[in-house]
Amino acid sequence: MSDYMDFRKKMATDRSFAAKFKDCRTVENVVAAAGREGFRFTAEEVRNNTEILPEELATVAGGVSIAKDAFSSGPAIARSIWG
């Protein structure tokens, strides 16, 4: 599994880890913060990836993320990270 996919899995399953990214406002901010946590991937990998992980599906209900409380900015960061 790539670092980006490992990162997404950790984001979906570890609330304290996801909270570290609450102030990220751009994909580039997320990539830089993830790098400080040991994950290596590019903004292009983020933008070009459309795969949904099973762990991410567990946080969705009726097309709306139910895990948005992990981020102070709500779902905006999820949109910037994953789409």
C-alpha cells in the first residue's frame, strides 16, 4: 500500500491523528503536515486518487461524512484532501 493510502486509512480510523490536520486548508498543507508525520506523497497523488477505502465508507451516511467533527473546519478539509 502506498504512503498516501496508508495515510488515508489512518485518517479514517484514528481521530487523534486526524485532529492534527484540522488547521490544514490546502492539499499542499496536508502533504506537508503528513510528511512531518512520516508519510510521503504528493499533492498530485491526492488530486488523482478517486479510490474509496472501506475505512472511509464507515464514516459516510447517505453521502454525508459523519466524521467531520475530527476537523474544526468541518467537511471542507475532507473535500480538499480527497477531491
